[in-house]
Amino acid sequence: MDLEYQKACKKYSVRYMSNSKWFKLFAAWADAGIEVEVSYWRFIDSEHEEVQRLPRSYDLLPHRFADGRFQPFEYKWILSVSIPQNYRPKSNVAFERSQDVDQLKSIAKELGHFPIFDLENGIEVRGYEE
């Protein structure tokens, strides 16, 4: 383990996910063909939140993201990924789009035990817990 990662993950008492578990989950979701254009990503070494689509098969390597739409970092740096069931493509317009979070939960459940938590408007996959 590298020192930077060890330092970043020290503040978390529970680690739910590893590189291989993230890869397994992302790959299963990508293979199912469920389009998720908006998800909120948080990382263990930052307070910054990114808005991304869920990765597609070509974005994934066994231990990290492929270079391209995503930065090529290891999955273990992900604190959480939140996926809203409904979102507004433009914040100042009332039109909403839906994302099939129930299907995502179902796929995860078939794969095994994953730390997926229900939110008021969607789900969250947690990599770590304080």
C-alpha cells in the first residue's frame, strides 16, 4: 500500500469496498446497459464532489479506471457514489429525468453483499464509513 493512500484512509474505521469489489459492481452495471447520466462521486482524499455518469465497460480496468472520460485512478479512492432516482438536466427547468436505481440495487443484490444505502431520492454505494 502506498503511503498517500494509507494516510487518506486513516480517518475511516470501516472499509466496505476494495478495487475488485468496485470493479465487479461497475462491470455488472455496465453489462446490464442501464444508463445513468448523473451520479455524485466523493473521494477519501478530498471534500470535492464530482458529477459523472456511471462508467461503461470501456472505462473499466481490473484495478482502476481506464484513461479517458475518467481519470485513471484506483477505485479504492472512492468514498461514495450517490445515484439519484430523479434529477433535473437543467437546474432552472422543472423537467426531470428518471434513473433506474431499483434495477441497480437488484443487480448488486444478485452479485453479493454490497454496501448500498437508500437515500430520499436514490441510492448510495459507500466505500468507507467513519
